[in-house]
Amino acid sequence: MSTSADAELELFRQSVNCAAVLERMVGGWKLDMRESTRHALKYRRGEGEIIIINHEGRGWWDATGSAKGDIFNLVQHLDPSLNFGAVRKVLRGFVGIAPAFPPAERRRKSDADKPDRSPGQRWAARSALRPGDTAWTYLAEARALPQDVLEAAVWQDCVRLGAYGSAWLAHRWNGVVTHVETRSRTYKGSLRGGRKTLFQFGIADQASRAAVLEAPIDALSLAAIEHMRADTLYVATGGGMGPGTLDALRTTLTRLRCVAGVLVSAADANVAGDRYADRHAALAADAAVGFERLRPPEGHDWNDVLVERRGA
């Protein structure tokens, strides 16, 4: 890297505030002043999305997942389709820009705050994904998911075309949609009112192997890398593991024990991912099911691997 490029990167580190990027890059993020401190600014967007800005604006972490890092990681977190060169172009527009600290509105919870329709009802109203749709193009191009995997996901009805061209990815248990994650080039979130269980891809009744990942797109990515192994159920927890997710995992483990199967933890290759893998291992041990750790390269998830393979 040239001296001028090094100088520009250092300029970004010193002069670009993560809070300013969060506020202006995609919109919708507001500062929760009541729950913020001098050293940890708590930003919210919609229901359940929280990002903490720390290190005097030079660092951040996702309070609802495992993502964290510096200003460069934040831009790619907000728009995963950007490569490093594109990230630098974005950051040039933020040098010296101060955060505005827009306040989040806090309302008392009431019946008026509850969604009119459940995630399952909203899912039922969405159309199937088709080639050429904005969401299909995002998954195929930015996320490098091959056509056969997308076609299988459509056939299994685990992904649909959501609002504003986003991809909707369903958590389903006992045939019921319990939670919906939403992804696009500019948005990462979920529908209100859901209960996380598991995103599932594969035929559960035929599986003697279950691969557990953090995100639905990672689950589809590993399926692509493994050529959709017929013996494998690819599942994603949507980040953390709440009561609904743990119940679903234990039910999956009961099924695996009956067929002398194995649980494979394919969580991200970072500290948080390894922590999830330890929890997966403990669950497998409690259920007397075999366990393996399938770890991507350091600092990567399985979609990173899939995208890099396409580039190579």
C-alpha cells in the first residue's frame, strides 16, 4: 500500500466518527439518550436493532449480534455489498462530519405499540422470490448465492420477497413462521412481534447432520459450499439464542440422537462465534449427540468464504 493510501486510512481513523456514519449512511438510527453514557452511545432503529458507539466514536458493536469493529467494519456492516475500495469512497464524504445525535422517541408500551399483524401473517401476504427481483439479485450478486440454492430456498419457502425489495428469511417451527429476518443492500433487521426459533434449510426428516450458523444467509452459503448435502439440515439462530431458539435446537438434537447423528457448529470465526460454538457443544453433550466444529477462516463467516470463492 502506498504512503498516500496509508495516510488516507489514518485520516479516516482519526477524523470520521462512527456515530456520524451510522446516522447518515442509511438513515433511521436515533440516539437513546436515556440509556447512553459518555463512553457508550446507544443507537436504536426500529424494534430490536441496537448499535453501541464507543472509543470516542472510533469503535462500535451490535448489541443484538456479534458484529463489531472500527469505522471500516461499520460501513461494510451497514452495506455488506461494499468492498474495501468502495468503503474508502464512502468515508471520504464523512471526514470532519460531526454526529447530530438525533434523539429516539421513547413511548410507553401499550396496545397501540403492538403490530397489527404477526410476522406469520405478514409473511403469508408476501410473494415468492423470482429471478430478476431486487431481493433475488441482492442474494445472487452481493451474497454470491447460486441459482440452485435460491431455487431450493424458494421451493422450501424459507425466503420470500419482502417490502422495498428486501429478502425475508423465515424462522419456522412445527410448520409455523415464528420470526422473520429482513436483509437488503442497505438494511438489516427483523419484523416486530416475532419469536426467534430457527431458520431452516434442508429436509429435517432426512437429516443425520445439523449445521448451526448465526445468520440465515450464512446457512444458505454453507449449503452452497457443501453442494446442499442431502443428509444435512442447515439452521441459523439469528445471532443470540433465546428460549425459543434453545427449544428448537433441543428438539433438533432429540431427532439427531434417534439417528446417531451429529451437530456441527459452523458459527463465525471470531470470539463471539467461538463462544456460540461452546454453547452448541454443551447442548450436544447434554443430548448425547456427536459434535463437530466447522470454523471458517479467521475473522470470516461462511458468506465471506462463498463471496471470496466466486471472486477467485
